[in-house]
Amino acid sequence: MGNLKLADRRSFETQLLSIYYEGLAVGGVTDLSYKELLTDIKLGMLMRLIVLAVVMVPANLDHIGEDRFRGLGERLEALVDWNCEEVIPK
């Protein structure tokens, strides 16, 4: 979410997650389903949103730069792409 451009993330995220999940299993993590991993990732993305909101909302755009701020919005599209709202208790 934070280190790849939007198009790159969308292109590679499924493959990268599969490699990561396989690495967990090789490392001895056998009690985590792929579905649980995805839920954990969604929760992590939402937590990052909270941190970003605390840092960015009071920030002066002149201080952080308009390009950096626009890049942040592009990265937050992951929240929509991943349907992160489904892990928020209703």
C-alpha cells in the first residue's frame, strides 16, 4: 500500500502475497489460513489510515508538498481495492 505505485501494486500484489504466505509456511507458521492473512492485512491497512489521518490532517500542504499528498491519495485506493470496510464491525 505504501511503497508501490498504484498500477504496480495492482499488478503484483496477488503474486507477492502468495510468495509471502508460502514463506510463512516454510518458516513454520501453519495455523494461519490465507483468508485470515487477508483479513489481517485489511485491518493493518485501516490502522495505517488512522495513523495517516492523525499525521496528515493537521499538516500544512506547503510543508509536505502537493505531489507527496497526491501520492498518498493514490496509495489509499488500496482500501477500496481490498474492500477493507468489510472487516469493520457493524
